[in-house]
Amino acid sequence: MTTHPIIDSHFHLYTTDMPRVASAWHQPPFDATPEGFLKIMDTHGVTFGVIAAASMYGEYNDYTIRATRKHKRLRGTVILAPDADFYRMERMKEDGIVGIRIFYRHVASPPDLRSAEYQRLLRRVRDLDWHVHVLAESHDLPAVIEGTEAAGVKLVIDHFGRPDPHQGVNAPGFKAMLAAVERGNTWVKISAGYRMPSAQAARDYAAALLNVAGGERLVWGSDWPFAAFEDRVTYADAIATLADWVQDERVRQQIAGETPLRLYFSD
């Protein structure tokens, strides 16, 4: 029996009528509301959750902020331009925002975190004790890591670091991620296994991460409502993947409870 809350560190909230960016890659078939997700959480014994800003809506963070403001069981990340105002960010923190999300997939011009404008934004993130939450292919990770480490900011990498499917755990970007985890300011989400090349590939990625990070630098997320896979994946499936990837119950407690509790809910 776990002694810590179960935390879903990666899911999305949105409505079908929210304004989408021109490059949006998906049109959700139904509303993913906070009230609906809280019911799912309760059904599966999940205590807290962290909203991952969805790329389809760009800087339209309103729905996420209203959810974290209203529901104290939730935290969230937002998408911000590099010139985001610090006072506005401080208000977001008061409303339950814990970080910014930066995308290298589904964007025309990926950001350069080593640039002066992004180093300024990352310094503001660091000063708020937020984290940078990144979705990138593994070949982009060395530059991402270089930029975040230069700013001294916490980095959380999505979906196993999305290794090159042909190279897997031997991908240079995956190895760079493991090295960053060892240096102590990077965390990785074991999440969205259904987006990996196979169930076995997800197990291999998890095993490599566990070997380096143990339970102290990993967090788990469901990726609900499973964008573009809405009719093929269930929340029960997502819960089951954690036990599949992490056989040791004590380590599962860390990944699903202790580590994300410190990372997202320490205030």
C-alpha cells in the first residue's frame, strides 16, 4: 500500500471550441474538462494532477489557469513567449502554475534556448522555482539541455525523451538525457508508451532510465485524453503501464508519488 498520493504528472485539458494555432496538428473530438478528469482521478485513486499545456492552443493558457485556480488538486504548465512579463508570471504561480512548456515538435521554428531572449525567460522561470517542460525528439535534446543548464533551471523531459526509433537507447540524444539526469537538475516522464514504436521499446526505455535515475528523477503521466488515440487507449491502460515498466513497488511509489510531490507540490 502506498504511503504517498498518486500523482498524474502529464495530462491535458481543453475544449473543442478553444482557439487553435495555425499549425495545430489535431482537432480533439470532445471536451477534456477539469471536472471530467477529476472524476477519472477519483475512480483510479489518483490524488493530484499536473496539466501539460497543449501545443494546439499556443499561448491560450486561460483554460488551464482557470482550472488550477479553481481546483487545488491540480497544477499546470503554460506556453509563453520569451518576452513574457515577470509580474504576469508571478500571478500565474499564485494560481497554481508550476512551469512553462516548450515544443520542438509541431512547430515551424524551434526555439534556441541558448539565445539571449530565452536565457532571460529561463532566468525568470528559475527565479519562480518553476521548471521547463519540453517535448522534443531526442536529436534536439543536447541543445535543450545545454540551454537549460546554462540558466540553472529545472528541466522535465516528456515521453522517455522520444528516442530515435532506429537507435533506441543508443541514440545520442537519449544518452545526453541520461547524463543530464545524473547531473541532478533533469527529470524525465515515463509516459505515453502507446506513442512509442512498440510496448517492448517503452519497456527498454524505462529500464535504461531506471538504471540511471532510479525513482528520484522519474515521474509518471497518463497523457490523457490520448490525443489522436482517444478511441484506442483508456485511463486504466495508462495506469497499467506503470506497473509494466516499473516492477519494484517501492520505486513505483517514488515515481508516482514522492518525486512529483516534491517537484510540483512542494509549496
